[in-house]
Amino acid sequence: MYLKKLLSLALAASLGFGCVFNPEKDEKHDKNEEELLNEEDMAFLQSILMVTAFSGGTGTVQTVSAKLANLIVEGAVLNQVFNPDQISYQANCALTTPSVKVTAIPQNYSHQIKINGYLIAPGSTLTVPLNSNEEVITISVTDPGTGSSSTYVVIVKRA
């Protein structure tokens, strides 16, 4: 019964519904049933769920989206402070700047990061050559467990 409720929570949360589950009030809850989840099942559930509060036996669950926690462009200045919900940026640099270094830090390190199509380790840096005075850099974040993704665009302008 506990496993069914946990999986129901996972489904509801992945569809965007708010969920609260209090095992203390569940008369049929057997704490030994928690052992039915193997490591692979737990990894899957953790990839789609994030416990935002756990107090007094009540867990509040929300979905996790594939977003960046931070985006750093060395060698240029972003036109605004990074915001995970903002997907489009402009960065300015000197006309003589040959390249910029892009660091994409995901909110969840199990997510995959691609910069201009190159798969990189989360939080690592990729040097991107500036081949024109206006270079478009795309950063995609993908949750391999759910397939959800976000794409950020930085237009680097040399002047």
C-alpha cells in the first residue's frame, strides 16, 4: 500500500499536482514496505521528484524541471543577471575577443548539458570560438530520466 501511494505521488507530481502524504495517518502503512524500492527505482523517483519540506511526517512534493542554476560567460558581460526562468540573453565583448568560456551549472547534476551540441559534464566549461561579430550559443539541459528539457540562448555581440 505504501509503495502504491508513493508511486501515485510521483505520477501526480510529474503532472504538476501538489501532493501531501502523511504516513502517520495511513492506518495500513507498514514501514518495512519502504524496502521494496530498489536503488534503480529510487534513482528514477529522485529524478522526477524533489522533497521540498519534510516535517512531522508530512512530505510536500513538487516536480523538478530541467533548468540551469547558473550560467557564466567568461570574456563577455551578460545583459542581465542570470535567472533560471529566463531563457534568452545577450552578452557583449570587445571586437578583438576571439572566444568566450561558457559554464552551465544545472539545478540537478544528474541532468545532461549540451553547449552548441557538445555534451559536457555538468558544471564544466566549454570554450566557444567567436567566428562572427554576433555568435549564437545554445545551452540545453535535459533530464535523462523524464526527457524534460530547457534550452537557453546567449547571443554574444562583439563591438
